[in-house]
Amino acid sequence: MGITIHYRGRIHSVNEVDGLTNELEDFAEILGWETKVWTEDWSEPNTSRIVVKQGNAEIKGHLPLRGITLFPHKQCEPVSLTFEPHGCLVDAVGMTLAAKGKCRPEDMWVSTKTQFSPIETHVAIVRLLQHLDRCSMDRLEVHDEGGYWQNGDVGELVRKFNVINEAMDWLEDGLLLHAHEIKLAQTTDQLVQTIETILRHFPRGNHE
């Protein structure tokens, strides 16, 4: 749950990836964002896979990605602007799916949740994507749950952020209030029933 920006597309030419990476690294430095630059060998096969060990998941194998990952804010998910050998935008997790043959890179969406970061972080990411759409990308598609990509309305973006934050606060309060009932639930059905009872009292009229 939370406002997220989804995007996918292909760079004009794979020969432009390194230059774009340098440009984005300079952009991030100006804004004080941290970065991770990817310079992996595109000629090597994709052998990436997710390995879970002692409750922790990590990616093993070769990830043929070039580009950059941006870290705009500690409470914002990373912005992956990384490309596979044919120039499609795809992140590391997406590459593990491609390695299994579950998805084609050109069909994948990359996502960044901004809900818990400042509004200006969301705006900066959208404006960066708009710049890429104008200058570097073919067929860049963006689905912005905050609506800023579509209409540029900061007021509407703020309203949507506030609605989600208030809803999450309300749900947290409700779960704390009914913590004893939740603890007493002995089956999954009883737990679901208790949570459904909490949600039925959600003050919908205040969040429209």
C-alpha cells in the first residue's frame, strides 16, 4: 500500500547508456542522492537467481545490467535506471524473472514507492523521467499513482499522499485497539474475521 511510480521503456541506442549514466550520476550528486553504477558485461548470459538463506534474500549469478540505480531518500525505494543488452529498462529482480523465462524484459515494469518520502522527492523523480522521455527513451510509459506525471498538479499529489497516510494511520490505530482480539484468534478464519470487522468501520466518508 502506498503511492508508487511504475515505468518501462527502451533507450534510443544501447551506445548511449554509458553517457546517460554519467549524466544521471551528475544529476544525483547535485541533489545529494546516493548512487550505484552498473557496468556488468552484456556479452555474458543472464544467470541471476534469488537465493533465500536464513530468512534473507539475495541475488546470485551474473546480472547483465548497465546503467545506474538512484537512492533519492532513505524512505523512498531506489530508482532503477538500468538496461539489459537490448536497451530495455529492467531492474535486478526483473532480470531474475527473465532468467527463468517468466517475463520478457520489454514487458516488465520497474517500480519505485515514494509514499514515505517527501513530496519533493516524488516530483523530482517524475521530472527526471520526463527528461528521459524527451531526450533518451523510446516509448517510455509511466503510471504515476500520485497523478503528477499525468497532470503536473502538486496540490492533487499532496492530497493523495495525505489520504494514504491518514488511512494507514487509521488502520494502525485500529489494529492496536483490537490487538487483544487479534492475539486470541486461534485460526486464520478468525483472524481474517477480526481484521474485516476493523475495516468495516473505516471512515470512508473522510477520505474521498
